[in-house]
Amino acid sequence: MIESHAESQSELEQQCQQILGGLTDFEISHSVDFTSDSNTVATLWSIRKGMFPAVGAVREVGTTVIIEDVAFPVENLANGVRDLQGLFDKFGYTEAIIFGHALEGNLHFVFTQGFESDKEVARYGAFMDAVAELVAVKYQGSLKAEHGTGRNMAPYVELEWGQEAIA
């Protein structure tokens, strides 16, 4: 789901065309339709708001739901999303979801993680290392797009901002 706001109808139409243009290199399994119908918008937002709880509802007993937010430069957003999905696959996070504020390059991702063994802790650490490299180094994005830096991203402040940031 992609939401867009604009000051005028013509600006909104231009944004919608820009969004659709950014999707031309991707295989779309379902047609992308924009709507201003209030009932349809309300239904879509209800689905969007239910995404986070849905991941929590299907998580394995003993695991934790983790949510992070990152930002890619908008011009690299599609490739950044594709690469982030690749990291989910590589590290075995099959239930992970991505949503956010695409026109700002701001993405939230949600996944579940167990910490019951050294192997799981190492998997999580390697995944977070890979995410930090992907976002901050490869795409020169931000590891905290909308919310403050917490425990998960604090170890990567120097990677993103350099030695001066922690001096």
C-alpha cells in the first residue's frame, strides 16, 4: 500500500505517476490502483494497522517481535527494499514484513527472533550487521528514520556517522 498526499489534484496525480514509474522494473503480482474513496482507504488502513499485530500473532512461542525503521534515499528505495528482502531470506526471517512511508524513503520492518541459544543470538547479530552495512554503507541511508536510536542500532552509530559522532 502506498499513500500519497498533495496540495492539489494535479500534484497528487503527478505523485501517483511517479510512484507507478518507480515500479516499472518490478514484477507486480497484483495491479496497483490508487483511490480516494473513503471506504476503500479506511479498509486499506485497517489492513495496514493490522500488519504488526499479525506478525506477533503467528510468532513461535518464546520469540520476540522486533520492529526497526530505516530510510533509503528515495531514488534507491526499490533496490533497497529488494536487498532488505534478500537479507530476510538469507537469514531465515520468513515471516518478516516491510511497510512505511515510501515517498520519504522511510521503512519499518518487523520480524520475530528467538534468543534462547547462542546460535540464534549470532544469527540476529549477523543480520543486524548486514542491515547496517546495507542501509548506512551501500545506500548511504539512515539506520533510524523516524524513531530514536535504541539498543539494536546503537552499536552502528559510528558506522553510519563516523568516529566524530561518538567522540
